[in-house]
Amino acid sequence: MTASTIPGTILLIGASRGLGLGLAQRYLERGWRVIATVRTPSAALSALADGAGDRLRIETVDIDRPADVAGLADRLGGTALDVLFVVAGVAHDPGQPATSMSDEAFDQVMHTNALSPLRALERLQGLVPAGGTIAAMTSGLGSVAGNESGGWEAYRASKAALNMLLRSFAVRHAGRGCTVLAVDPGWVRTDMGGPKATLDVETSTAGMADMLEAHRGRGGVAFVDYADREVAW
């Protein structure tokens, strides 16, 4: 495959396992160039590199460390990204009320799931030209309108905060002509989603790749799931 036949370049922040790893695999299968970040070495992601040649570049980044993100931006200077997608996130005990969490535990969930993704998007968005897509992995659990079952309190709050910050980001950068997406991957069988989840990683990630392609060049901001269904904010 020559450079002229590569469909695009995607940067995945948080691709060592689960959905990030699955997205890396789907995009490599589709011929894309993938830049994937890990916080610690990932044997599974490194294994993908064996058959990808120069189409997979692995970078070490801790999204909670602004200096790491700034260093990545410097190393990628001049790279044009068709898609910038922050996947990284953390969870907590789904049955634990937010009021029983320590300040440190609550702050960590909010920091990693809301503030750090927005800081990363802000620092890296200059690599995405007009017509490109800027996305962050949120959750249907972050829908305020959709919360009818409770549970996952700090996680829900962090994803709702992320959604609000994404909308503000989209307003501030409306003149750039990029599409901004809050992406709900569905309930997926990963370490976070658990074995009872309704979707496998391949179904969710293939759907997200199709959805991202469908929104390419549309502009605006949207909260959509892996099957390109609108989710209530």
C-alpha cells in the first residue's frame, strides 16, 4: 500500500486494550495509518505492529500528564490527522454512591474522564485540518436525560461533564470546520464493561469506525452511539 492509497490517519489516545485496541485493529484492517498511545507497554498492540509495517506508530503517553501530551504534540508536529479520538478513561465500583468515595478517588475519576480528555483535545486539535473529526469516548451512562436506573454515580458524572466540555469545546472552535463527537460505544464486553455486556469489541469498534466515516466533513457537534444513533444529552 502506497501513501497515496492510505484512506486516512487516526490518532487513538488510549489503545493498549479493550476498545482502543479494537479500534486500532479495525482501522489497520481498513488500510488506515494509526498512531496509538499507551500508558504502559501493551503486548497486544505491539503484536498488531508486526503485520502493519509503518502504518502503526505506538507512543507512550499518560493522558493525566500534560507534559506527556505536549511532548506527543511536538513529536507529531506537521502530521495531519483525519481523526483525533480520545478513548482513555477509568471507572469505579458501580454500586458505590459518590458521597461515600474519598475525595481523591472522586477527583481521579473526574480528572481522567473529563478534564484530561479536553486538555488533550485542546493541545492536539491543531493537527486536525478543516473537515476532520475530533472525538472523545463517553458513555450512554453520561446522558443526564437517560439516567433512570442510577448506579455508576461518579462515572456518570464524569461522562456528563465530558459531554458538556465537548459542547463548549465545539463552540470555541466552531470556526475551524471540524466535526466534534461524543461517542457512546455501547455496553461492551471489556474489562470495564464486564462479561454480561451485550456487545463484543469487534461489533462496537466496527460500528464506531463506520459512524466516524459517516460524520466525516459534516461539522457541528453530536452525541451518537456506535450504530450512529443519537443519544440524549
